Amino acid sequence: MDTIALILAIIGSVNWGLVGIFRFDLVAWIFGGQAAVISRIIYTLVGLAGLWCITLLFRRNRAIDEP
């Protein structure tokens, strides 16, 4: 689950970088606009993945804790 969340978060960050620098929304361009159902699903998944990634900040590294 962590890997999928990180991949989606990376996709979202690349998309936001493109929006910020070039005013180009790659997800909307690929899937037919921001209002398209598939685009909204992807935006929602990216948002949920970002929330999941917040939990990574508060987890302890088990490799360090175990001898």
C-alpha cells in the first residue's frame, strides 16, 4: 500500500509541477478535462494517497528498532 501511495503522490506532484510552471494539467489533458469522471477519480486517488503518505512521517523504522 505504501508503494502505491508513493507512486500516486509522485504522479500528483509532477502534475502540480506542470500546472505551476506551464499551466498544463497533464491528467486533464490525458483523460478529457478536469470534469471528466476518470480525471476526478485520479484526483481523488492522488489526494487519498497524499493523506496516506502523511502516515509515513510518523512511523518508526523497524529496521533501526530491531537488533
